[in-house]
Amino acid sequence: MRMPQRVRKQRMPKLVQLTSYGGVDQLRIIDVAKPEPKPGEVVVRTIAAGTNPGEISIREGLLKEMFPMDFPFGQGTDFAGRVESVGADVTDFVAGDDVMGWTDRRGAQAEYVVTEAAQLIPKPPSLDWYRAGSLYVVATTAVAAVRAVALKPGDTVAISGAAGGVGSLAVQLARRAGARVIGIASEENASFLRSVGVEPLAYGDGLADRLRALAPNGPNAFVDLFGGGYVELALALGVARERIDTIIDFAGAQKYGVKAEGSAEAASRETLAYIANLIAWGAMVMPLTAIYPFAALRDAYNELARRKTRGKIVLALDAAIAEAIRPLASA
């Protein structure tokens, strides 16, 4: 007598979903149907996805006037993976291609991501998945912020949050522009900053005096990547309003008339490819703080919220693929 065969239940893809504003307890990983691409779209099997501080503010409802959301919604912007399928009219990519890019649909933290073909680029072969999957937001923000203050050879620029995800790239871009760069960060990051040609300066009490001692003529420009009063500090140091840019202190930008240019001002495939290739070629470095498995999503955001990272915190969505092909992740 033949026994009936047990039907194996097919595993469903997973993604992050929020049903209300709040803390990390609102981050839930749920099962969904595998997506199908519409014309012009690409479905990517995600290998790595980035985490960004702005996602915390969006989740907590702090930016709902700027970024109104309808519940439920997902999370994440930048990712990298392999093309699963393409929609009609897509000619740039085929199934199996290694790609990196972004989505404007708040859905990068998912095992399968649907995005426009125009928001993807081929992943450089020598760029590892973790850096590729967490690059778009920090790359475009760093490019926009440095470009906003119009650096030229001989300038001195001070950059707050200099060792973070955006800052670690921004200081290198500022150096490539020929500027002298003073990087404001914790003392623990001093050696990293020196390694990329930046003069480290510890934040905290007495910062203004330390800045004046280091740059008696004052900085010509100031890039604020941290918030918490750096716009006021830049003005007190005599920096011209048009050469101050903040990516976080929007109230200060509005009050004092300084710039608030960030990712949106440099959002393009060209910007992403430019920075991706610089890192792939070894012309720039991109430090990683930690790589978390998808299931440890809340732990990743708890660490990110402490604002003590050097570089990026990344989610490994497909750990088996990522582990099989990644190079050693060095800070």
C-alpha cells in the first residue's frame, strides 16, 4: 500500500512592513507573494540592503509632513542582488544579472524588490555585495552635500559626522576636490580619518575653540551631517551662508538661510556608478560597521540609532549567496 506523499509547503518571500509609526517594535517581517514585474520594471532577488538614519525618522513619524506615508508601507531604499525577472520593454537587464540600485517605493528590505529598470546599474564585479547594497543613499547624499559648498583647491572645509555612512564618503570627496578637510567625529574614528587624509577633531565641549586653533582663518565651508547645532557653529565661525550645507537640520536651514541639499539633488544612475566604481577600483574606501542577517533587523536599527557607527550597517537578505561570494569585509 502506497503512503500518500507529503506536500512540501512552498516558502513565501519575506519583506519588512510597518502598520503604524513607532519604535523598532513596529518592524515586522511578513510573508508575501513573489512579485511580478510590470512593463519597465525589474524584480531583483535581494542579497544585501542598506539601513539609513532617515528611515528611523520616517518610522517614528518625525518626517510625516515631508514624507507622508499610507499604511502599511515597507522600508529601505538601497539594495543589490540578482535579476529574477524583467517586465516588457526592459532591454538593459536579463535574469541572472548582478545589479545594484534603489527603489522609491520604500521596499528595499525585502527578499524580492521591484523597481524601475532606470534605477539599477550593473554591479562592478570587484565591488562586494554589502557595499553595493548599501551605497545609493550615502553616495548621492555625499556627492550633493560636497557639491553644495562648491569646494576648490585651497579651501578648508569642516564636516560633522565625518566617519558615518555619508561622512566617510563626503570627507574623501572633499579631499578629491583639493580641499583641506577637518573631520568632526569621535576620538575612536581619528585613525580612520587620518588614513583618508582628513584632520580629525573630536566633537564635544570646546569644539569651537579647537576649530579656531586648527584653522585660525576659519573654514571656508561647512558640511553638517549630524545636526544638533552645527549650523549655528558654522555661522559663528564666519562661514558664508551659501557655503554651509546640512542634510539633517532642516529647521536651522530655514531659519538661517543655509543650504539643505542631500540625496535628491544628486539622485541618478550616473552618481551611483561614479562612486561605485571609485570604491571598486580602490580610489575610495567605504567602511562597514556591521552586517546583520535579515532576522536581526531590529538589532541593526538599535545599533544604527546609537549614531556611533563608522560607515554602514548592512542587512544580509540572502546570507548563503552573500557568504559564498563576498570578499573579506574590512572596516
